[in-house]
Amino acid sequence: MSLYPNAKDLMRINLHAIAEGRKVRSVAIGTLSDEQLRIINEQRATEEMPAIVAEVLFVGVHVYRSRVVRDGYDIEDIIDEVESALSEASEVIYTPYMTAIQNPHPRADRLGNRVKDRMILECTKYRPNPEMFSTQPKGDVIKPTKR
């Protein structure tokens, strides 16, 4: 299982609290697959970075600001993107600037787009857990109307 059963509720709680200007704590929302973790850790080893663990944490501040405030998506859109991106089918994208996973299977979003959801992970050398930093619905030609 990639997304924990209570993950959607935990993400909603954090995102609504952020919308109200409250501080939030990180919550565990799911895990990377064994294969995703292996690929990421092999790459990190070549750069002499410590290994990460499979459990993914979520805070939500950056994704709220970028997707909801800036781009006009709603909280449910973010949750759909996270669920899709944190799929066992998602492929690792590793560059010198980011670590991400992207679902190669298009998903129909609420606006009529066929998107491949990407999750950018914050993988510091100081903490073992990757944090879900942001999501991107790749292929979102139809954009939401900003509020």
C-alpha cells in the first residue's frame, strides 16, 4: 500500500489549518515502494548522501501556496494529485535539483485534463523521512479559475 488509509483526512486537516493561518505538524501519509526506495537510495549513495526511509511525511505549506493560492486548485485536487503520485506504479525522477516520483498512467482530473501526477520530495541529508514538498499535475492544459 502506498497511501495510508487515514492519509486523505490528515492532509485535509493540515491544508484547512494552513488556509486558516494556523501552524501544522508533519504527518505520515504513506510509503514509497521498495523499488522506488531502492532507486532513490542507490542514487543518493553515489552522491555520498545518507539513505532515506520509505515513509513519506506531509506538511502542506508549499503545496497549498503554490497549487491553491497561486494556481487556483482546491484542496481536493491536491489530495487527488498526492494519491495518484504516491502510486506503486510511479517512476522515480532523480536530478541534481530534485527527487520526484511520477505516475506514468494519466488520470482524468476535475477539469477534464489527462494528467500524470508528479510528487516532488524533500530529501534532506539530516532527516531520514522524505517529505512531500509539492505536486504537479503534468499535462493540465485546462487551468482552474483563480478564486
